[in-house]
Amino acid sequence: MCTGIALASSELPVELTRLHRLTERVYDREGREEVQFHWWQVPTVLPVRRNGRLQILPWGTKYRRGPLPYGGWVSLDHVRDGLFTHATPDEVVIPANLGQHKGTWFLITEGIKGVAIETRGGPVVYMLTEPASNYYRNMTEQSPVMPVFVDQVI
Amino acid sequence: MKTTALVGFGDADSFYASAETVRRPFLVGLPVGVLGNQGACVIARNYPMKKYGVKVGEPIWEAKQKCPQGVYIKRDFRWYETLSRKMLAEVGRYSHRVEYYSIDEFFWEGSANRGQSYEQTAVDVRDHVKRATGLPMTVAFARTRTLAKLAADMAKPFGAVALTCPDQETDLLRRTPVTEIAGIAKRSAAKLEPHGIKTCLDLRQASGLLVRRLLTVVGHDIWRELNGVRAVPIRPSRSPHKMLARGGSLAGRVRDAHTLYGWLVRNIERLIEELQFHEVRASTLTVAVSYFDAESAAGVAHLSVPSDRFDILLDAAKRGLRTAWRQGKTATHMHLIASGLRRGPWQQSLFEPPDPKLDAVARVKRAVNERYGRWKLRSGATLYANDWYDDPANEHEVCDIRGKFCF
């Protein structure tokens, strides 16, 4: 699992930062500013590169009774098996410099693959996951799943 | 002190972590820890992470308590080798006699640049390597390897020093504990302490006979080097191996005999690669296994004919493993050591006649892997360790970097 990401502040357009009040998510890491997106934050959002444009989208859902799968992650296999047949899942990239799980910050070279789902309230993004490698499990206190990275193997 | 020819020494600062920063400028200034083969331990960290007290070898779950803002990265030995060889080439611009001592350390027959002092030359080498490779390196010149290495260790990070007068040497040795010398660990230091030898200066001033008695010939060589005598020359090329070994961690704890067998076969295939690269054949094969819940064990198998052939080495390795295997116990590491290495012609045996068919199979396997990538064609037995092959980062390990003297 990956419950948070960080993106250098310089990689987010000022307009997007202002519009989504991202300044509240700016953290200082050894003197460097970054914007962090965590599952526990409200509103729960993620940056998404979609159709060549950087957007901020709601990250999954925390409501169990809605039509969407509960949580912020869906397995790649489930998506391939037709989890979102009722909607048209749109493959997107969640840009990130760092990912975090159980307190371990790890390097992300390009980003994480995700799917955007159109809903009545607008698009929602889920992180795609796959079974964790032995390496990732060790790094993250035995997380059984890991994000699907873009051109990166951990 | 005569300063016409000194030993140059260059040591990249926090090499693995610096190598990651070279290709990912985002990491500049951040605390970076590089994780080992299993993703469980920090094998290198940069100075910002060192500040938090994170040590090499520390498990990640302890490291992240000390440095929660730290960025942890998977090791990539292929990239580190690329940069290591680049550093070697750049240092080679300053001397024709360079020793590739380890992945991030180089000794060379040093001379000062024309019109420059050794101090200025050290600065020049350091700055040149930084410009050419992006890597920070500490450079030192001194009369011997041991003195140069000590000077560099004390000047880190990004230092450039030259010990060109006796007072500089004495001053350095006085403030340096003997344990800072590569080759003098705690046990050796404990032998020296009752004789009042605590610093490198104490060691230099001690009797050579006493040092030899306490620390054998190896310690005596260190003593000579501290006294300005070159005991170990610069070695531009590696001397032929007396042994070749392959192995390491089993990527977790292994109880299942099939998985252990899978690793045995993987290590044989890696060993054969090395034997063939060095054009030698093994007469003896040792299989050593470490256990989590039992004493380490080893089995030795002698070959009737020196060989680099898969089927013969596999038979020998099976015999070795039979002795080294502890049924029901959990293995963590395995090493295969080939010794009695033979070059050139050897006496044939009646019991192991040449087998042109199997030789041909070995040639095809080698050709396929050379052309299409390592492990593209491998023994089916390695399927038991298949998880390991799924990750391309496991294709290239630190011991696969050839030509250096140590890690």
C-alpha cells in the first residue's frame, strides 16, 4: 500500500495550489518545500496527470454505501477483470517524487499508475495496486500490496 | 621529507547515496538512505542522514525512527558500477598507474601537477571528478597507502589534503585512534592496548618486532606503512584469483529443501559465469550455508577433474549441500566457493571423460545469455527461486563488478 505521496512544490502550478488550497499541505523537508497528499487528509485528493493536464481529483471514497469501491486503491487485476465495467476507467498517472507507507518515505522516479472514474459528482481517482515484491514488503513493514509504479520496479 | 612521488587516494563520499543524487537532483540536500538486497537494511547513507545517527547496516524500521524525513532508495549496482568506472577513468587522467581498490576507492602513483603543490593537485583532482561525474570525492596524497587513506578519512567529506611534511603526519597520527586503520578492528586494538598503543602515532612509534608478534605480518605491514615505507605497491591490475565465490542472502528465511536447491543452482550458474570469465576451472567446491536457528555448516566436494561444466559442478554442489544442509532448520545465506583453480591444460580423468554434447549445451546457453541478457536461459531448478529473477535489479550485484580488489 501507499498511503501518501509528496510532490515538490515547484512542480505544482501556482494557480492549482491556490484553487485547491494546497498551501495547507506544504511541508518542509530539510529546508525543501513539498506538497504532501495523505489518505488521512480531508479533503482526500491526489494530483493527477490526465489528458496532458495536471489536475487535483478526489482520491477514492471513504463511504461504504456508495456505488464506488470503498477506499483509495484498486488492484490492477480487478480492474482488468472488469471492476469498472459500468464506468469507463481512464488510465492516469499520479505524479510523485516520494511515496509513503507506515512511516517509510521511498523514492518514486516518475509516478504511480491510477484510474480515474467518472461519477455524477465529477471524476474520482484510485491508485492501482499489485502484490508487493519482497523488497517492498520489507521496506514497508510487510505491506502485502504495492502501487503500480510507472517504469519503476521496487 | 622528500615529496617527489606520493601515493594518491580518492574515496567517493557516501558513494551509493551520492550516485542516486547524481541522477535525481531532487534528492540534493535530503537525507538519503540506500537499502540493501532485501530492502531491509541501510547499506549506505549520505551526510544529512548520518546527522540523525543512522548507521550502515541498521534495519529500516530503526532508521526511520531516527530519521522519519529520510528518503529510502532501492540499490542499483548497475548504475553504481557505471559511475565507479567513470571515476576510475577520470582519476586515470592524473596517473597511468591506478589501482581499482573498491567500487568507490582508488589508489594511484601520484605526482603533483606541473606548477602546483600536492595540496593544489588534490583540490584539482577532487574538483575535476566532481565536474566530470557529479560525485563528491575526498582526495589525499601521502607517502604510503595507509597514510593517504587515513588522511582522506579525516578530511571527509569533499576534502583535499596532502601530507607533505613530518609534522602533518605526526599531527594526524596523534589524533587518530588505531581502530581507524583499515585492517585493525576491535580485536586487534584490544591486543595493542595493554602495550599502551591507542593512537596511530603510538603504533608507529612501537617496536616493529612487538607489532609483528601481536598482529602478525599484516599488522607489521601497517606499521611499516605508518613509518613511510610502502609495504603494498600500487596494483594497476588485479592478481589472478585463488578462489572464486558466489552467493549471499537467500532473500528471506528458507526452510524448504526445493527452494534451497533453487538457490544452489542459481549460485552455480553465477559461479560458472565467473569461472568462464577468468578462464579457470575449479578442483574443489565448498557449499557453505548459514542458518537462522542453527550453526553455520559447510560441505566440501573434490572434483576428479577441474571443471567449469554445469553438470559436474552441480553433482559436486549436491554432495556439498548434503553435508551443509540441516533438515528442518532455517537457512538465511549460502555461498559457493570454487578453489584449486586451474588455468591452462590439466590431466584428464578416466571417470569424467569430455562430453562434447554437454559442452555444446553450455556454449549455447552462454551465447543466448550474452546475446539476450543474463539469465534469459537458465536451469529449470532455479524456478524454485523465481521471485528473485522477476526483479531486474537482482541481475547485477556488487560482486559482479569485476577488476576491483575488494567491495
